[in-house]
Amino acid sequence: QVQLVESGGGLVQAGGSLRLSCATSGRPFSQYAVAWFRQAPGKEREFLAVISWSGSRTSYADSVKGRFTISRNGAEKTVSVQMTSLKPEDTAVYYCAATRRDHYNTIPGSGASEYAYWGQGTQVTVSS
């Protein structure tokens, strides 16, 4: 099992910035990728960004490319996403997730089915 805990959500004005963090633990011999998703009320869960176990490869959804940056810390225990130029349509609950398969230096698919472990989510609200 992999445990994930998000933090850093809150209220921010349009055009502002926010940094979310995902603390991970468990499966010490696995090399899972970690992704960020979001879900707004009445909408399906949306893929945002993913980073490989090694941290050397990343991938972003077109909707956030150039605005969001995903990264790992040196111990590869925490995955963060720096969000800039936030828009009201970015308002959602943000989740981090870990893959069920190893991805040392590969990028998994963007579908939610690739990810077996999920955090509780953190609310991000962007005011206009």
C-alpha cells in the first residue's frame, strides 16, 4: 500500500500562485510514478501532471502546460506542484495519486485507472 497526503490548498485570487505538496509513504521497494488530478463539482476527474519515480521525466495536460510545474524532493518522498497564473476555472479539489506499476523512468497513461492509490484531496478556490 502507498499512503498519500495532500497539503497547501486554499483561497487565492485570479492571477495568483499556490504550491501543493503530496507526502508519500509505503511500498519501499516499489518505483511508482506520482500524478496530480483535480475534480470540480459536476465534472469528471481531470489529469494534470505526472512525474516518474526518478524525477527525470514529466508530462502535463494542455490545460496547465506552462502554468503548473511538478517536482520531487531529494528523498523522493514528497511530490509538489507549483501553480501560477491561476484562473477561476482552476477551482477544484486537487488529488495526488500513485501508480500500481513501476515507472522508474517512464511516463504512465493519463487515465485514472493507471493509479491505484489516492490521497484525500485538498480544496483550491480561485476567486475572480
